[in-house]
Amino acid sequence: MPRKNPTTGPDGLTRRGFLTSMGTGAIGVAASADLFAAGKEAVDPQVMPAGRTSKVVLRINGETHVVLAEPRWTLLYVLREVIGLTGAKPGCERGECGACTVLIDGVARYACLTLAAEAQGSEVTTLEGLMDGETLGPVQTAFAEADAFQCGYCTPGQIMAVEGLLRTNPNPSAEEIRRGASGNLCRCGAYKHIFEAAHRAAELKRGK
Amino acid sequence: MADESKDIYFVQGIPVPDTPLPGKEPEAWQETNVVGKRLPRVDAYERVSGSAVYPSDVHLPNMLHGAILRCPHPHARVRNVDTSAASRMPGVRAVIRGTTPEADLVWKKDAAGEMRLFDPHCRFEGEEVAAVAAETPYQARDAINAIRVDYEVLPFVADERRALQAGSPPVHSKGNLSKSDTYERGDVTRGFAAAEVVLEESYRTECELHTPLEPHGCVASWEGRSLTVWESTQGVYAVQSRVAEVLKLPLARVRVIGHYMGGGFGSKLEAGKYTVIAALLARQSARPVKLLLTREETYLAVGNRPPCNMTLKAGVKRDGTLTALEFTCLATGGASPAGGTSLVDWLIRDLYTCPNVRTTLTDVFTNAGPARAFRAPGHPQGAWALEQMMDALAEAVGMDPVRLRLKNMAAFSQAREGNPAYTSTGFRKCLEQGAAAFGWEKARRETGAQAARGHMRRGVGMAGCLWVAGGGRPPSTVIVKLFSDGSVNLNMGASDLGTGTKTVMAMVVAEELGIKPEAIQIENADTGTTQYATPSGGSKTVPTEAPAVRNAAVQVKQKLMEMAAAALKTDVSELAYQGREIVSRRDASKRIAVKDLDALKRQGVVVGVGYRGPNPKNKVVNPFGAQFCEVEVNTKTGELKILRFVAAHDSGRVMNRLTYDNQVFGGITMGIGLAMTEARILDAGQTGKMVNRNWHDYKLPTALDVPADITSLPIGPADAEANNTGAKGLGEPVTIPTAAAVANAVCHATGLRITQTPINPLQLVQRLAERRKEG
Ligand code: FES
Ligand code: FES
């Protein structure tokens, strides 16, 4: 599985340093959001009671959202339950299925393994962000035409993974498509159609 | 926006099937113009744009989030549950446990006795002990962690193979034998005496978990005394009846909605305790509650395909004629009488002609999560044994495996009372045409242990199947409502699990009414607004619902034609419905457009009601299939790669070729999981706990495990006797033979008969090393 979780946070905060700051107590212990903004290593974590929120500024699909979030809230949770963008789906909330995949600065990432605070300063793109008004984007169109899903629950994540792949590799080989899709589980087993959709999406993006 | 209302009909000239006279049933379709084509789904836009609202996506004003505390022990008695700290935690709005008066409810009564909603006697790891609702799921989880439970930990038995041993702790007071069944026809002793070759082998399939991508769960909301539940389910009416029964509410006051759902595979056929728990939390807090299980919970508590321990003894003559089959299976439905052995022996009983058959099934209780129906219950396990045995027999008598199967074709159902005939069986064609499409004989010559050089070995294998059900049956009621502009609303209770049900039904309406599928709005899976349907599952949804949809659409046509006859002052029998217009057969100048019918304008809508008629008497409707695959084994590392598959399935009429193929690929993918990657692992010796309760440690097939080269080969024709659409079920048969075909291919490649799932590098390397040692 490709690694979809950043090892380096938005401002150069290392994942290791970040985890240190998170793992220091029982309930609701976390570093304040300001820590991330400042981009400092966690040295003196503040203990916050559960329920204490702080301001998080997110750029999502080109728009700015200011939300109050607990430091432990994931990007996935904030997208879905706070902002109301339900394209990204929870499948495992532990970085195994990819149903929650979004683009962070153009790269496919698991939103369940990204804290909302961590996404500050980045451009987040969700499934909804691929739409042009009411019109489907090319990857979405290709998925619809190729019947690249069954229940459709993994689909937003699959689409974002393919979108991420095509942004870095506009003309992927069959093997590159398989690898690009391999971080996203589909229990319905629509993989073959997903491969076809990815191929078609690449063509559509190239204007064919 | 484009004017869509102008665009309802197909271009002129595409014929619409004849309309039977009022009161008459429609004939089987001869030719179809919409049905059978490759049509993207009618709800594809919703699913790829993110606008489809799954139960997980439902967000109501003032909504809370629920969480469940589950027993961490495989067997324990709850002495006391202390929720005092939890209820004081920030954001916590409701806490319930077994002693909460409103939550002190009977969940069900079955052969093992009565089970309470929060049962103080926890018989498997993951049984519900308490639940909370809080402002955020994080706070709910915090509160769950703060509940203190005093458990009396009891001895457990987690391995079904030990359940009946003396001294094994009893799961239920009556002991660990849940059920034993025997089936017998002919005389196996005589059958084995008549055989020229007798083989015997033991097989085991590991426990497989459904883990649909959308976790089980719901949103529950009360308006006064009425409850509305948005549930991720295969059957809204099934959930409604259980919830109403447990909460002692009239059915009419429980509305269950399941427009979209993220996969079920059988595990969402029935209601779960979580729905009742969400409703109770919502009542206590007087706020809506969303309760989605965590992924770990879906591994523990919402069903599985039971692990099966099987033996099969088979006798055959040198010419390939089967003389006797004797089969045993010991399996477990976990802590409930949940059908651990159900249908495991069906293929042994019914797939091939064999005069002497005996099967013995022993279903035992264990301290493990209860089984639930899992895509083709019992069949992939039985196929794993039977279809590997058929290959072993073929080898023993020096016959090609396909030929051995062809030698033993069954003309009728031997296992059913009175030996009824099948309405259709394409099994022979599946084998012959599948083998031809695969290039079976050539591939078999060019691969296999004898053709091997070096450590990369190729092999081919195949397996056949039937599915015990798949004919559909009553009841089903469907309403088709045609508006005054000709556009249509289709109302049915059935859920679309992702099999494309809605699209197929829209195609049926489109076929009959000559309108485009896009002009059909579908209302489904809502007990408040749609008609009664049984849960979607068992590959019965299309053959159950499609005939009812067709009947409803035909009734609409009949009514429109009566209106036209009155308007044109002629007799109905003289008229032909052509979609946009109704035209006289004799005088082409006598015609009227549907939307010009005054009676329709006055009435506003025309409603057709369709029912599912009975199945043909004394006949059986079953789908059949055969799958062929080629694999490559690295004999140094034990890695197994599937190179290609050909799947030949007789499921009667293909309703939508695009979604049909998708089902086939999906079934194969799931079968590859059973064959190669999936196995529940319980720490049976020490703690009894499940150790791989996540997708990292319990592997589903990924994009890298599934070949891109899969050919779906539908085997016709439509089954004109089965029902008025000619369709049989597809979703289950496509996963039945897969694992056995893979095992047979591995055997062909390596000479090793792997009788236990999963065929992973660990097992293969070990077996290869053992063989090297033996020399
Ligand atoms: S929900 Fe994020 S990876 Fe599964
Ligand atoms: S479409 Fe159902 S999980 Fe992928």
C-alpha cells in the first residue's frame, strides 16, 4: 500500500514530533492548534479537557472554512460532520481502506489519518471539489460510464486516488494504475472496472 | 437547463413489446431493446458526485453520536456496570445498560433460549454491554472508556473442533451441540463397493468476514411516538419488523429508510442490536442519534461465513461415473444457532448425478461471533471440497477434469422431494463454452507440473457450481406511476445493494413503456413510502422484483390503451402502444399521443400495480456456472499470482450486461479472498479473542491481487419458464466456484493439493518445503 499519510506536516512538523505531543496523557490530551501554525516541535504540550475547541482555518475546494475543532478531530470528521461535505467516507478510520481519500496539496491522502489541524495551510480537495457546478469532472464521468463501482461507498475514495494519480502521472500504464488504486479497498470487487475507468479518465483529461 | 421533458421517449421506430389485453399476463419477451444492453446506472451520478446520501452521511439538526461498549471476553457474566463517571463526562447526553428500565428488553428467542438486548451472559467477544450518546463521537468514545464493568470471566471454547470434546466449557446450558442433520439417498456402502477408485480427503475453509465498506449502523430519530431510522441495510422491512417487535411499537410507527447502502453481502439482511440501541439513546436524550459501528466492531459482532471442517469420500468408476459420495461437516455459527452448517452439503447432494449420497452435518456452539448469511451461504465451502475432489478423481481415473464433470451432469434436482426438473440448466454449456473460451485443453497441456521449468510454475484449474436458490419468489408489490407528461415514477421496497437493482428495474419499465431510463424516477427501500419487499439477498432480487415491475408497467400500458380506445372510439384489441403514441393497427391515421389523452390529463396519473406471480409448479429455478483460471506460483517464495479468469454463468437472461459483468468480477474477487487472503484468527488457546480485527491484519483482495484479465461469458438463453423476465439470480453463483478453481490451478501448477484456506505464501512455502524434505 502506498503511504498516504504525511510524514511531514504542513509546516515541516515531523510526524514523530507530532505524535510525541499527542501521546502524553489520558483523555483529550493534545497540543494546541497554535503549535502547528507556529511549526515548532512539541516541547511543552498543553493539557486540554475534551470538548475544548480552538480555531482551525481550512482551505477546502478553493474556499476558506473557519471551524472550531478539538485538536484530536480528524480532517475526515470535520469535513463530514462539521462542514457537511460527505463525499469522503469513513470505512475504517484507521488508514486501511481509503474510503476517506482526499487530495492534500494535490496528493491523495487518507483524511481519517490527517488531523484537521494538520491540514491547515494546505489546499484540500474533496470529491465535491472535482465537480464543475453540477457537472461531473472527468474522473467522475469515467467512473460512471465504466460502471466502476457497485455499492459506491468506496467510490469517492477511489475517484480521489485516481485523480491524485493522474495529477502526477497523466498517462499511467496498466501497472501504474493498479498500484495507484491499491491503497483503496473495494469489497464489492469492482477493481477491473476501476482500472478501465482510470484509463478512460486519463484520456478524458487529455481531451480525448 | 435543457428541456428534459421533451426527451422522454426513445426515438421513434424502436418497438415496444406487445401489450396483453386487460387482465392478461405478459408473455416472455422475444426480443428486447433496452433490457440486456450495457447501461450505466441510473444513479451513477449520485454515486460518483457524492450527492448520494448513505445512512452514514445522514446529518440531522441537533444530532448526537452513539457508541457501544462491548464485552472484551469471549465468555463472561456481567456482574455490575458502573456508568456514573461516564454520565458526568462532557458532552454525554444518554447512557444505557442492561439495568436501565427502557433498555431491559428481549432481543430474540431462539433454539438456544432467550437473549436480552444487553445480555448479562456474554457468550462472545463483542456482545453489547452498555451504550452512550454524546455530542461528538470522540466524547462518546471517551465515555465508553470511562464505564467500569465488573465481569466474571468464564472458561470459553473458541475452536469449533474442540467444542464437543469432553470438558469443553458449555456455551449454552444445553451443551455445545447446536444441531445435527443427516441426508441420505441410495446406499453409500453399496456405492463404494461398486466404485473402481475411492478417494477420501479432509478439507477446511477458514472463517470469512463480510466487512462491507460502509460499517453497519443507522441514524435514529423520534418525532413524538414515531421512530424513523436511516439504516445501512439490505431489507428495510426486515429491520422495521425486528425494531417494532423489540420496542413493542406498531409497525406503522417505525419507518426505516435505506435508499443507499454501502454493501452487505448478507450481513445486513437482518436487524442488529445497534438499531434498537440507537433508538433507545435517541429516546433518552430526546435527540436524533447516529450510531455507526467501528470497523473493529464489524469484525466481532455482525456475522461471518463459518469455518468449516469437512471430509469427503468419493467413489468413481474408471469411465468417470460417480457411484457414491459421503460427506461430513463440522462447523459453527458461533454463540447462536445461526446456521453454521447451512447448505454446506448442497452441492454434494445436487450438483452431479450420484445415486448414493450421505451427508452428516454437525453444527456446534462456540464462544465466537454469530454467523450470518454470507453470499451463497455454505456453497463456496462445499465447492471447496467437492470440486477439489472431482479434480482428484479425474486424475485418479486419468480423465480431463472438465470431461469428468460432463460425464456426471444432472438432468434434474436429485436432492429435492420428487426429483423435480430444472426450468433450465446451462451447466453443460457453462463447462463446454467456458472451456472453449479459456482454451482449456491447450492451456492444460502447456502448463502444469509436468511442463514446469525453473521455480515459476503455471497451472490451470476450474470448478463448477449451482446455487440452491436464485429463482426469486413472491411476495413483491411494485407500483409504476405514469404522470401526465409520460414520465414515470417507480415505487418498490427493494434495496439496491450495489448490484444495480434500480437500473435493471428502470430498464424493465423502459422496455415496456418505450421511455428512456433517465425519465424514470425511482423510490425504493423506505417502509414509509414504498411497497413491501423481502430483503435483497440470495440472488433473488432481480427474479423477484423484475417480474413485478414488468407487470406494473404492463398494467399502465393497458390502462393507457383503454383511455386511447375511448378517445379514438375504437376497441382496445385494435390498438398498439408505441411509446409516445397509441396507434390503430388497421388505420394508421387513428392515433393519439399519450400526453394528449384527456382522461390522463384529468386524472393526473395512471397507476399500475404489479405483483410477483407464483413460480412454476414442480420445477426448480437454479443458476449454474463454471469458472476457469490460470495461476503462477513462485515455488521459492510461495507467492501465488492469479493471471486470468473465465467465468461462464447461466443466470438466464442478462438484464444489464454492464452490471452483470461487474457482479461476475466482484464474485470472483470475493472468491479470491476466500481462497488466498481471508481468515479470522482467534487466539483459541489463551484469550479466545480475535487477533486480526481490522483490514490490515485481515486482508481483503486489493487491486494488486485481482487479475485485470477476467472474461465474463453469459450462457443463455433466457429462462422462459422461470418468470416473465427470464432472469435467474447471479450475485451468489459467481463467488461459489472461485476458491476451488484457484486451488485446482495451484495443484496443477505444483502438484500440491491444498485443502485448507487460505492459500497464502506462508502455507505454500511450508508445503513446498515439506515436499522437498520428503524428496
Ligand atoms: S476511513 Fe480512512 S482509510 Fe479507511
Ligand atoms: S463499490 Fe462497494 S466497496 Fe467498492
